Amino acid sequence: MCCSVMALMELADHLGCAQVVTCLERSIPDEDAKTLMNGLRWASFDLTTLDHWAHDLDVTSKRWVFMGCEI
């Protein structure tokens, strides 16, 4: 996973993106979610929302957890 995330971040930088947001299914088993989220935190991702793009629309999802990283 680490190489894929780093490649995604390098591509985003090359394209001039300010941040990368990923979504994780809430239905994955807790232990797998914990491991995945810890790996993403290691790569500077943190929990985020889509409020910036939603323009005052509530976009809290019961299906997805969003994690973002500044490039």
C-alpha cells in the first residue's frame, strides 16, 4: 500500500493538486480499518470531510470515511 499511496501523492503533486482525499468503506472489519488508517496516517493523511467542495450541503456518509492529505 505504501508505494501506491506515495505514487498517488507524487502524481497529484505533478498535476498541481493541493490535496488528495481517499474514501474508506465503513463496512470493512474493524481490525483491517485500524491497520489501513494507521498506514494512511503514517503517510500524513488525516480524517477529513468534503465540506470544502459541498458548499454548505451535509455530506456526512454512513458508507464512507474520508481521509485527506495536503500535498
